[in-house]
Amino acid sequence: MKMLITGGAGFIGCNFVHQMVEKYDHDLVVFDKLTYAANPKYLDDVKDKIEFVKGDIGDAEAVKNVMKDCDYVVNFAAETHVDRSIEDPGVFVKTDVIGTYNLLENVRKYDVERYLQISTDEVYGSIENGSFTELSNIDPSSPYSASKAGADVLVSAYYKTYGAPVLITRSSNNFGPYQFPEKLIPLFILNAMQDKQLPVYGDGKNVRDWIYAPDNCRGVYTALMKGKLGEVYNVGGGNEKNNLEITKLILENLGKSEDLITFVEDRLGHDRRYSLDSTKIKKLGWKPEVKFEDAIKATIDWYKENISIFRA
């Protein structure tokens, strides 16, 4: 089986590539634009076991060329940072929506068996009580989440209109090795290590459901192989914590003072709480395997060992 992994040199994508190389015997093609958030060094230890192609899913011709003879496609490629989407929404529309369209068109053209779209819980918006199911309404709050929601709707439409062999996973907030330090956990780990301030938005009480990236990758593969075509699967970690709790936990693990915490003006359109019901994918046999506390420690250790990657 030949599998195309777009965005495979980015955070979640490279975790998925490593997992595929370690556990399965698939022919892997990694397709990545190598933006600021990706790094080919992340794939150095598996470069002899994959085919790497530099390219942009926003480039229709490049997508056409790389998808030939691929049986399965997993689309991790995306612009994902909310703050950047507020500053420049157009980049997000081009990659997340037009890029997905390019992939779907070639799913139709070639004999692709399964296409999996990687999405996010942010497409649902905020929820005060309870948890989102796959049947919950989509209500994105930022240009980023709107671009991902648009891609999801397009994927579903290709299933309904053309019978395209597609699936979608929506995960909660990922953390773990290889994440570019613009997101909360890696940024705060590296800042704390260097005794820099940790800028917490608003009152720090915004709640996220955190999932260790390797656990999410196992969920992605479960959905890809066992999921029903046309369906959406939530992949949540079951670890709801607010941003201030996460901040203090990082400082505690690094033996740093809470004096490093500084509160800053809240983000525009900042969702208050995310929460996913993952019952549906658990029925396929998946569940998180790594305890949150162990995953945080492993993540901190990885950044300690690899801090040179992120220094200018």
C-alpha cells in the first residue's frame, strides 16, 4: 500500500510518519511545502524509509503529480495558528480550502482508496457545558477555524456528490515533540527554560482538551483503516485543563517560579472552552494510551534535548 502524507514534515504529520515507519510496512510519500512550522530535520532518522517531495497542496499541478499511484492519502497540510490567521486570513484560505480542493479533485481522478482529512475541534466553536459530538453544529470563531470548517464541508460534499472515499478526524489540542514554538505548550516550555516571561491571554481560564500527538496519530490511523467512509470522528484526549493550569504545570516541571507568568490582552474571538466526545472512534478500538502527566514530562524532555533547533 502506498500512502501519501501531506504536511509530513510538520508537527502532527511527522509524528504520524514516525509512527507509520515504526509500526507498519507501507510505502510512504511525504509531501510538504516546508513552511516556517515544518523542518526536514524532523525526518532525518527515517529519510531512508520514505520518499520526500517538496511541494504545496495549493499548487494543483504539484498535487496531481504526487498523487499518482497513491492508495491512501492523509492530509495534515494546513496553516494552523489562530493569531497568524487574524493577521493574514488569505494564506489560510489558500492552503486549508484551495489545497484541500486540489487534493479532492485528484482523489476523483485517481483510484485512491481512502482520503482522510485532518481537522480540529475548533470548527465547532466554544461550548460552555457538555461535549461536542460529530453531529454538533459547526460554528468557527477565527479565520483559521473557518478555513478548516470550509475544508471539512467541501470534503463531505465530495462524498455526497461524487461518492469520494473520504473521512474526517477532528482532534482536540495536540502537544508533543516537533511542535513549532508559537503554540502555548512549546512556547512556554522554551520561554521558561530561558527565564523569559510566559504571556497568558486574558485571565488564563480558557479550557482546552489536550491530547498527546502520538495518541492522536493512533486515532488517525484507526479512522483511516477502520472508519466508515463519509463519516467524521472526534479524537479527544479527555484532559480538560485551562491555560493557567498548563502554564503552572510547565513551570513546576522545570522548577521555575510562577513570577514568569504575565497576563496579556486577550486574543480576538478567543473561544472559552473546547470539549470533544470521542465515543464514536472508541467503538473502533482506539483510546489514548499515554497519561497526560507522562506526556507533558516527555514533551518537556524533548524540548530540553532539542532546544538548539529553535534558537536563532
